[in-house]
Amino acid sequence: MSNELQSGPDASPSRVRVSAALTRLHSLYPRMIDLSLERLERLLADLGHPERQLPPVIHVAGTNGKGSVCAFAHAVAEAAGLRVHVFTSPHLVRFNERIRLAGALVSDEQLADALDAIEAANGPAQITIFEAITAAALWLFARVPADLCIVEVGLGGRLDATNVVHPVACAITSISLDHQDFFGDSLAGIAGEKAGIIKPGVPVVVGFQPPEVFARIAAEAVEVGANLLRRGADWNIAPQGEGAVFDGVFLPELGLKGAHQVENAGIALAALRAAGVWPGADVLARGVAAAVWPARLQRLRGALAKLLPEGSELWLDGAHNPGGAETISAQLQAWGTPTTLILGMKQSKDVGEVLRILLPHAAAVYAVAEPGQHLALPVEKIIEASGGKALTGPDIHGALKQIQHPTRVLICGSLYLAGEVLKLDGL
């Protein structure tokens, strides 16, 4: 997390309050991440347990696709006329993107008031920044009337700060290797952590998973007595043209592009149905078509796109781990014509494996590290991991200016890079 501390010279008084509060909260714990529920449970008790005063909650975990599932679910619920709270992470440009209150992004004033309440209740006690932010979101959600609350897991599931909610439905998206420093190199072990959000008697929606992943999720569901809703058995979705068919309902268009979004749309719809939200077919179609989620195979048309030769296309995706790279690889093959990649990654990610997956399908790869990109992996490390095949950017502008002929360009590798790209593109 980096951008939340930037208020700028022309910031409003509320924005200055937000920035100052986040800086103070950052100082209360020596590490950014320390997975535990005890600190947050203590704080929520002091706040009067806002996590028990929420509208019906859909809780979403997984490695890839969580944000897209939240976006589809949010869009469909709003198309049905519901007021919807949403909590996601990380943000790309502004911190406020993390919290939607009854359909609108949280205002600086609302956010400042929430952080003031968190600081007042917490005092100098140790708390991680994500735990404090989660508490602020729950405090707001308990105070603003809404019909539905969609909560994305931050990291893992079992000990993630969001796992204090009491959902009416859960969803687990695609699981692959990521954050091995926290969860190890076993897919089954990672699945066990993600499945920690499953609650007794609460339906849990699951898409296609590797066998060892599905087995671990199913075992967790059986152990706690949760109804497992499986793609191919309890629900199904299939691509059709630019859209899909979900359990007999034709969806002419999906707002989020890419073949992988068909599954994410299906998980979202199955979770909504499990939560009791099931409007007519026309509302479902209108909702999935309206879904928006920045940096998920997003076509850019602003300042950066204008740096490319006429006839080119510029795309952005936040894929940053091997699972995301597999999705990008499939998209490159589906496009069928040459695509140039611009890749910038976070230091802790498996750049070697990502490049192993992507290099065979890319016309060229430029390595970048954008100024302001949080924990950016040095360009030299990306080139080294590519076996010398990647070219030096060294940044987004530099890479784009080296492209001399019309082509398709895809920027990927990091959500933090994506945030910087969106700022550069003027979005």
C-alpha cells in the first residue's frame, strides 16, 4: 500500500485528515502483514461490534478473480435496485476505491470520520494497517443503510482481517501459487487457508479448481457443515459469443473482457442466488454487462495510448502471479495476432515462473519499473529472469516510445504498476 498516504498539495482538509490518520495507524505495528484475528476482534468489541450490524454479506476469497467476482456481483445487485456496500483491496489510484457505501465511493469526509473513530477506540494498541482499514470499512457499513455487503478477502482467508464477518454466502475463486512466504508451496495448503472463510451452514460457491484444491475445499465444507455449490454440478456457465449462458439464462455481454471472466461471472451469479438475490433474466443480463473493474483486461485510450503508432491497441491487466500469467497466456493465444508485453512486477513475486508462462506467446517483452511503483522489482532482475530475452523499458513511457509499428500492447505484472499506469493515462 502506497498511494493512500499521498494527499497532494491541493488536498481538501478531509483528505489531509485521512492521510495523517493512515500515517499514524501505519506506525502502530512493526510489520505490514501479521495474520491474526485477535487484535481486530479486540478493536471491534471496543467499537460495539459493527461486524454484527451489517446487511447480508457475501464473502469472497481466492488467488485470482476475487475483485472481478465482487464487481459482477455488485453490478448485478445494483441493477436489481439494491443498495450495495463493497470492500476490496488494494486500490489502484485513490484509497477511497477500497470502500463503496450504498453504491458510491466513500467520501474523504466519511473516511476521515471513520479513521478518527478507529484511532479513538484503538488508542496506542498494536494493530496492522489492514486491520485498521477493515475496521473502518465495517464501522461505515454498520452506519449507512444498505441491502447487501460484498467483502473481498485481503490475504488468505482463515486469519485474514475480513474473516470477522458473518456471511450469508461465500465464494472461492481460482486458487494458484501466490504469497508462498505466508502459505507455503502446497496448493492444498493454500486452499486450506482460503477455505478458512467457510462457515457452518453457509453456502459456498466454487468454480473449477485443481483436484487437490477442490478436495481440500470440499473437506473443509464437510467438516463445518456448509453446502458446497460446485460448477458443473450445482451451477454452470458456458461462453456464448461476447457473453455467456448461466443455468439457462442468456447473458449477451460481459462487462469484463477475457475468457476467464466467464467463470468469474458464474461464481458471482451463483453466490448472489445463494444469498437470495435472484432478479429476472433481463436484470441479470444488464448487470453483468455493466460490471467494471479497472486493470482487468482494460483497454486504455488516454495519454499513454497516444504514444503508440496509429492503429495500435493498449491494454492493461493486473495479473501478477503464475495463475494470472496463465490467464494472460490464454488471452494472448485467443487474440491470435502478435502482442507486445510490458512487464513490471513486485519484488516478492515469482517473476521467473510468470515469464516462463508468458514468453512463448509474446512478440516481445519490455521490463519496466515505474517511479512510485510500490516495491518494484528492478528492471535488471526481470531481464535476468527472462534469460536475457526481455528488453529494457526502463519505464512505461520509455517502453512505449520504442514501439515503432502498429501492434497490440499489454501492460501487466503488478496491481501497483497498474495504478501508476492509470494515473499516467489520465484515468
